[in-house]
Amino acid sequence: GSHFYYEYETPFGVIIDKQGNPINLTEYTTIFPINKVYDFVESDNNHVSIGTTFNVARDTSYIVLQQIDTTCQLISTQFVAPDNLYKGAFCLESTNNNTFTIGGFSIIYTPNYDPWVAYAAKTTATGEVLWQHRYSVDFDTTKLSYIYQILAIPQSSDVFYFGVCDVVSDVNPTQGDIFMARADSSGTILWKQKYNFNFDSRDA
């Protein structure tokens, strides 16, 4: 997880016993003072976490992939597809060929910020990008959309994306719909279904 200290946020890993007592606590740092960890998976007897790091001004943002061993010690840190886009990751799915599919959002940075657009990338275990998609064609780009969860489909190379779309504002309370989409092994969305429950919704 991550913990706050004023404008700063630091990720950590903790090993606990069966009674919840901490055995080992380790903090992880990056080049930026704010780092959020959102998800992790097991890979080759270690752990891989995904998150977002950005500066206090919040005008620079990168997706962070970190390798962590079984004692919670940091092995390595990679920035996924660093470019001039403001990007963040919420979820991580591991595949049997030692690759990862990452889901989150992408923004073309402007002083007022463009709407969040659903984003996904597939990387190797070392963070090398195999493909990435900014799904601006598949969603209403005048509103916000992002991927919160990725689920592998058994006996298939396709995955399911779950998230929110048609979000009016990123300020609570906000209005949006839940979506589910199926994407193939190259990240192309095959179909997308939106669920409107006629009430304010943010999480899926």
C-alpha cells in the first residue's frame, strides 16, 4: 500500500503473521515524492506491484512497475512507457508467458487537463512495452474513463477490462457508468458493454 505525509505519499510492503502483527516493513522510493501502489501479482516466486508516481505539482506522472522479493525488499523499479502523457495505472494482470497487462488512464497534459482516457499496456517482466493503447476511439473523450481491473479469460489469450466511463467530473460526487470490455491479445477492444444504474457511480 501507500501512506501519506502532508503532500508526500510513500509506498510500502509489510509481512504480517497470522494474528496481524507486522514482521517486516519496507518502504519503497522513486525519483518523485508521490508514489501510489494500487495492485500486485506474484511472478517467479516474487511479487510485482503497479502504481503511479508524480511530483507535488502533479504535472508529471509515470506508471511504475516494481519487482519485490518475498521478504518485501525492492529488487528493481521500471517506468512503463515514459512519454509526454500524464498516465497512471490501477491494475495488473500476469500471464503464463511472464508478461503483464496494465490498466489505468492516460491524459494529454494541458493546464486544465484533458479528460482521462482508458489506457492499457502489455509489458515484459522488465517493463519493456510490447503494446500500448490509449482508447480514445472506444470511449467518449469529452468525459473521463479508466480501467480499474483486468481479468484473464481461461483457455483464451483475451482479457476482460472493468472500469468506469462517461464520468462527468473527477471531483466527488461525480456521475459515471460502469463498463466491461473484452480485449484480444494485442489489446484491441472486441466489444464493450456499459451498465447504467441511474445513480452516481465511480468504482467497478
